[in-house]
Amino acid sequence: MKNKNNRCISNPGGNIPEYKNGELQPLFAEGNIFYHGHDVCIDDEGNLYVCQWNADKTYPVKLERV
């Protein structure tokens, strides 16, 4: 996920984005939480929905705001 300045601020299901000398370090997934996650939608309550591609017809994963 990127902020308004196009900087990566979150990597759902993966490592924390880290910048060194202004350059984003490689991102990777920790386990098999998502199947080819490709999009994130936000509802009016701030919950996130991670859409998945080629994921055996699974529904988007809802991440509730805490």
C-alpha cells in the first residue's frame, strides 16, 4: 500500500516496508496468507479488503480495523 507521495507504507501479509538511502528494500510475503493479492479496497469503516487473483475462486479477505 502506498501513501499520497507514492511511498510504500504497508505490505499486508509480508515484511514491513523499509527504505535505505531513499530506496525501498525488497518486499516479501511471510507464509501463504494471500493468493496473488493484487488490490486493496477500503470501506467506510476503515476495514481493508484484499482482492486475490488466480486464487481458486476465493472471496476477498476482510481485514477489520482494530
